[in-house]
Amino acid sequence: DSGVTQTPKHLITATGQRVTLRCSPRSGDLSVYWYQQSLDQGLQFLIHYYNGEERAKGNILERFSAQQFPDLHSELNLSSLELGDSALYFCASSVDGTGIYEQYFGPGTRLTVT
Amino acid sequence: AQSVTQPDIHITVSEGASLELRCNYSYGATPYLFWYVQSPGQGLQLLLKYFSGDTLVQGIKGFEAEFKRSQSSFNLRKPSVHWSDAAEYFCAVGGLAGGSYIPTFGRGTSLIVHP
């Protein structure tokens, strides 16, 4: 158990819908990273938040957005969902914002868009 | 932009045999390199990382990796594989973005262990 929690574990929704994925980092960790894992694209970095502020953006679509709240939990919002958005979404947390220290991954949320 | 190549999609070894998983990276500066393992239905777990210093890095679960700058490689090794090592292995290179190092992952190598 990494100490990172993600909810829900599974999500099935229809095209065009909007969903919110939630991540609670390990106690004391200030950074949250979001990743998407799919068969087509592999494991891709989406976005990084450090202590409530956006630090870096990767291959995140404009239909996707994220935020990190004062209690350091983070939410990833996916809207106007398409079939191709079906994937495993991971969040990871780290103690600081440098990326040097270990990232602890949550178990992921499996999103299925039908 | 940085990139990682894991040339082997699948590797099959017998339990007790030695293992080497290949990783080649492309990055303009001194790389930060990682190996992660993902068991079925789980998130990723860090096995080891290289930032500087000794080019032979020891990790958890008996794994080690050697950084070879001249070959742009960071291969993962284990002298004797256990059945519980069957998993997906990801090599990653950390590239600087927004003041922090963000990993770029390879496509992964699936390790199958025969009894």
C-alpha cells in the first residue's frame, strides 16, 4: 500500500459525459502528479501540482482539467468524454516539487467510456 | 525532448535464471533515470533511480541497474528471478519541466516467469 488513495476504482460512463477522479496523496506529500495509461499511448504524464499550484503540464487535453485543494487532495476532471479517453488514470504523490524524490503511485481509476 | 526505448515487449525467463531488461534513453543533459514495476491491477512502484555518482545502482527486491552514458543505456538486472517478479517493468527518464523533473516512460517490458 503506497498510501495514495484514488476514488473511484472503476468508472463506466457514456460519451459526452463529464467525470471527476479524486486523489488523496500520502500524508506530508505536497506534490500530486496525474498520468494516463492506455494501450495506445502507454503511460503518459498529464499534469503536476505542487502545494496547490500547477507546476507542469504534459499531454493533457483541453477537455481535461485538474486542481489541487488546500488539503492537498487533487481532482482530475474529464469532460466531453470520447471512447479514446478510456484508460487507467493514476495519480502519484511526492514529498516536494522537484521530481527527484520517489513518486508514490495510487492504485488507479479505470475509466471506461461507452 | 526526452524519450525512452524498451526494445523488448515481452521477456520470458525460468525461475532462478538471471534477468536483464534493456532501456535506452535520449536526453540532452545528465539524465535522471528510474525503473518502476507494475504488478497486475496495481500502481507503479519505484525499484531504483539514478541521479549521479556510482553508475551501478542497487534497488529493492534484489534488482540493480547500470548507467552507461556512452551507450545511453540503463539496463535492469537481477541475478536470480523469483516467480513473484512476474510483472510489467517501466524505465523512465526525468526531464525538466516547470522547475521539476517529470518522468517520460518507456512502453514497458512484460516479464513472464516459468516455474
